Amino acid sequence: MKRAFVGLAALVMLSGCASVSTFSAIPVEGTHSSYSNGAPLVVSEKRWTRVALGPSGAAQDASQRQVFSITIENGGPEAFDVGPESVTVTTDQGKMLAVLSAERLEREARRQAAMVALAAGLQAAGNSITAANAGYQSGYGSYNGIGTVHGAGGYARATTSGSYNYSGYNGAAAAQAQLAANAQNNAIFTRTEADIARIRANAQVGAFQRQTIGPHGLYSSVMTLEKIPSGTSQLHVIVRTGPDEHQFDWGYSTGFQ
């Protein structure tokens, strides 16, 4: 009994914890690491360019996509473009992880908005159908009684009993239900419009936007990876910047906090 209680207590404590992910810098020639607000930051320097890369926080929600911060400096005489296609991320299991582009996040936002609108439409339709049927009423009942008839020859007594069904339409009840359904549907659509507006406004949040970096220019952005598969313990990242290629290796682990 004591062992079962301890196991239950551990389960309760675990259910209240969140799974978090952490990254640690693995040394690579030509790089040096430090910390920024508790999160590791690695800087790679080549002849013409410098790249600083690190997770956006000391710990992130392991169930979500992981977000990095990236800064690229161009010390050369020529401009170059950077974007999601400039970065290659591979796990220690050999799986390539996409760096999310603005176009991909826009597509996901459109699908999410469509699902929100569909759910709202189905809910409103259900309210309207329920209201339309509210006026139809039906039921059943029973009756019994004793009757006595007096006459010249005496009297007679009769016992009667039975059941009955009834149905009909109550227009007042239907109208009241429809008014309530209209109010509910208006609230649903107002909330849905706000949700869709928020989804569209935040559609590109987390995207590594494409950018042209001129001579002696600098560009900073977030960089969101598609969800890291379970069992991953390392990430190998290559960032191509004009004539240079920068390599970053990261240890990856998850736990409860």
C-alpha cells in the first residue's frame, strides 16, 4: 500500500510539471561560446562574415517548435541574401529539420483560420436547428376514473382508464428559442472574427525572413525549426552566408521542470 501511495504521489507531481528542452554548445573549430540571458550563444567567424546563433531562451517547451536567435554580419565588399534556404539542420538520427519560412507559416495560418471558421459555422448551425425544433412538443399521459349513473331501475358504476399521446407546435416557444440562438450565434461569430484576425496578424511570427545584407551590414532574426523528433540528442547546423559557411553543433536534451 505504501509503495502504491508513493507511486501515485509521484504521478501527481509529474502531471503538474512541464517538459522543457535545453541546448548546450558543442565546441567546433572557429567558434566560441558564451551566454546571453542564461541561454548559450555561439559565434562563428569566417573571413568575410560572422554569425551568432543560440536558442531564444535557457529552456523552451519541449512539446513545441524550438526557436533560435540568429545574427549575421557582412564584413565583405559584396551584398548577399539570407533566408530559410541558407540554413541546414540535421539531427544525430539523420533527419533534416526545416527552418520555417514566412510562406509555410502563412499556409498554416490559413488552414488554422479555416478550421476555426468551420467549427464556428457548425456550432451556429447546431444552435439554429435546435431552436427550429423547439416549437414542436409531444408527450403522453394517462387517465382513470369512476362514473356512476342513477336511473329508475337503480344505478350503474363504471371504471375507466387509459393512456393518450399528444403533439403540437408552440410558436411562442419556437420564437423564444430562435432569439436565444441568434444571440449565441452572434457571440460565436464575433469571437471567431477576433480569433481569425489574431491568427492572420501573427501568421509570420517566428519566420526567418529573407534579407539582403549589404557590405558591413548586420541582420538579426528569429529562426523557428519544425518540431524536433523524440530521441534526438544533437543538432548539426550549417549556415551559408555569401562566400562563407558556418558550422554549429548543439547538444539537445529534454526533462521536466
